[in-house]
Amino acid sequence: MDKLGPRMGVRAAVPRQGFKVLFTFDNSVQREIDLEPYLHGPIFEPLRRALPQMSF
């Protein structure tokens, strides 16, 4: 185990409102994570413009 703790695999990812995604991990824990703070730089600009207008 390293400083970050054990690694978990992602079993499923379901898009939610805005930049939020509901993740289900290998141990069946679910967590909604807002990815907006991590989407920086020109490569993410099309995604940043499109996602807020999409509905799931």
C-alpha cells in the first residue's frame, strides 16, 4: 500500500448533472464526484462547453 491507500477499480460511471459523475467502485461503494475542477486546458474546452447543456 502506498501513501494514497489501496487502489480501487471503477465498475461503472454514470453521468449526472453538469460535470458530476456517479462512480461505482469494485467494493460496491458509490460516490458522486464533480470533475469540473480537473478539466483544465484547451483540450477540455469542447467538453466544458457541451456538458452543461446536455441532459442525461
